[in-house]
Amino acid sequence: MPHRHSVCLLRFPFLMKHSILPLLTAALVILSGCQSINDRIKQKPEVFAKADQVTQDKIKQGIIDLGFTEDLVYLALGQPDQKREALTPTGRTISWIYNTDYQRYDGTAFIGYQRRVYYDPYLKTYRIYYQPAYAEIYKNEKEERIRVVFKDGKAVVIEQSKD
């Protein structure tokens, strides 16, 4: 599951003048949620070691399969964005849902007027005029990409979007 966070100090030169410690602390907090498959394997080496070679290869590629335990799915895909529990006539199931977050461009919209002040040398005074202001509009979207359903601790359904 990809996470998207970055900071560019060159874009914000005022940050260079101030203490960099708060910025480094914030970067560590942000990046701590961004784990790689290798980081997750280091967290649960015994789970990874018990898996056969084919399963280990799938996990390293971020691929899951039916029959995987919750721990194996965690190693391959990371922490889910949502967990849901369902009670059916055949028993209890747990669903792990992985989402993709993105911004959709919705065009440009009129947002009001901008006030401008300028000096008029002919009248030797400052003048005010208003001009229309526009902004590009983006909408945050969340799309479900993968849903894994577990029954009795094993993956029994894997749903993926096909687009």
C-alpha cells in the first residue's frame, strides 16, 4: 500500500532559517507510517520464515493468494485502511480493505474578486480596482482497490478493482 508524503526544503527557504529539528521530527513521524515489505518482514521474521519459498516470493512482490493468513497478507500489503467484521449464517468473517487516495481535478471556479491598489501618476493618488479571481478546484477521492475476506484466519475472498 503506497503512502505519499514528501517535503522539499528548496521550495520553502524560510524553513532553512529556522530550527530544522521540528521539521526532522515531523518527517520521521510521516515516514514511520510508510513501511516497505522488508520492514514488515523484519517485524515478523518468524512468520516469513515459516512460509514456503513460493509464498515468500509472492510476499516480496506484494502479491497475496487464497489461504494466506492475516499475518502473511500484512507482510505483503501492510496495514489495511479499514477492517470490517461480518456475521453470516456460515460464521464470522473479517474484511481488510485497502484504498487508494488521489485528487481529481474539477476545473476552474470563480471565487470572488481580488482587490488591487496602484499609484496613478496622473492623479497623484492611489487607486483601487477589483479583478475577478479564479482557483483550480481539486476534490480528494478515495477508491477501494483491494478487499481481502478472512474466515477462520485464512483469506477466502480477494477482490481487486480491474481498472
